[in-house]
Amino acid sequence: MIYRSPKELEEEIKAVIADCLGSEVGTNGDIQSIFYALGKIALFIERAEVVLDNEDDDELIPESEYQSIRKQIEKRFPNWGYYNQCGDISINIGDTTVTVVDAIDDMTDIICELQQVLWVFDNQSSNNAMWHLNDGYMFNWRAHLLNLKLYQDALFNER
């Protein structure tokens, strides 16, 4: 088991958020540490069975402060910017589109999702928090994390 308790998972999420929103410019080591922690959380999500305690109301979960989080991430990772993303991966081989995406937006989305999960830990239940963590990961930030890792690799190898 990656995390022995929901509390341990919650503490890891808090640490990732704090690391991403740090005040100093992030080093390559900082970025790798964040990716490692997010990777552990991702591995946990992909292996864990999640159960929603009850029909909760997503409208009750407050939205994160996207713009202020984005500004902090811009300061923390000033070398991040826009990058190319392939439109189709497994279909239309050799004939796909390229989309320009934003690394700062990707990480901001991940942090916003994790903040909402912390709110659910604090205000609902650990089961509901893990359900929301799973849902956000599977339908949003899994792709962001994979793309950010590829982008960081390209920053290292293409320059």
C-alpha cells in the first residue's frame, strides 16, 4: 500500500500543494520532487477502489482561486510556458493536429483539483475525498501530469 491511511494521503496532497506554491523559483530537483509525489498519488488512485459515501453535491465544493494560484505557479516555475501537444495518439497515425497548450495552466488545474479534494477531506469524508481525487485524476489531471512530464523532458533535451 502506498499510503497507510487516508490521513497520510491527505498530508501528501498538502505537501504537493505547498511545494507547488512555494515562494522561491523552483529548481529541476523541486520539479522532479513534485512529479514524484504526484506520481505516487496517481499510482495510488489507479490501484485504489473508491466508494462514494453518499450522493454529495458538487456545487458545495468551493472553486479554487485559479488566478492567484496561477500567479504563484508562474513565479515558482518561470521557465515554463507553452508547448505542443499531439491531437491524436492512437488514431490517425501520421495525420494528426498539434495543439498549443500551457504548462502553467496544466499545473494550476492540478493544484485547484487537489485543493478541492482537501476541502472534501475536511468537510465530508475520506471516502468522498478519494472518490473526487479519482474522478479529477481520471478525467482531467492525469493527462496534464503526463504532458507536463513530457514537456519537462523536452525542456531538458531540446535546449
